Amino acid sequence: MEYKIGLLFHMFGLSLIAGGFLGGYLVEKRFWKLVEIDISHAGSVLPIMKTLPVIIQVGVLIQVISGTLLLQSASWAFWGQAWLSIKLILVALALANGLLVGKKLGAKIGFQVFSAAPDKVALAVLKRKMISFNLIQLALTVGILVLATVFR
């Protein structure tokens, strides 16, 4: 029963992460379109852009807790295996990248959007950095999923 509960919560955490990524992509796409059309309306999307990473972080927290429950239900048989060690490192990297890089990028974008004279060139640079950040996060997440399913 412990395994089934752990697996249920693990899938729930995965759903939060995937939903946060998809929502973030869609909202961010709309945000950058608003920046091009009328930057004064782009600020209305920023609160949603700030909320979605929190949903992803909650999903990661649920994944870590439920993953621990799954390990315990398997008598820690997977502990010390290379795929799990690499997976945990990727989780830590994704979380650190989100908190250290993504949060700062979001703050810089918000500063530009809400400034009296937004700098479109600076926003274009921030947009490229945000795209790179999102691609890195996606690559880390896909790596985690591949390690958990294929190389397990």
C-alpha cells in the first residue's frame, strides 16, 4: 500500500511540474506578444508568470517526498545506483537554476516592464536569456524522466 500511495503522489507531483511548464510556456508566449504590441498591458500577465514556478516547486517538493516514500517501500534497494544519483543531481540543478537564474530573470523582466521608459533592447536580451533558461530546465526535466524510466 505504501508503494501505491507513493506512486500516486509521485504522479501528482509530475502533473504539477508538467502543468507548470505548459502553463508557463503559454503565458510567456502571450506575455512576449503583449510586449511587442503594447507593453503597458504586458504587466498584467506577470503575476501569473510568478505563480507558475511556485506550482512547479510544489510539484518538485511532492516528488522528493513521494520519491523517498517509494524508496522506503522498496527497502532502499535503488539507493546508491548510478541512475538515481544522477537523477537527484539533476533535480538539485533544476531547482537551483530555477531559484537562482529564473527568479532573477523574472525580476529583471518585471523591472523593465514596469519602468517609466521600458528598454526594448534590454527586454529582447532578457527574452533570449529566458528562452535559454527554459530550454535548460526542459532538458534537465527530460533527463530526470529518462533516468527514472529508461535507465532504471
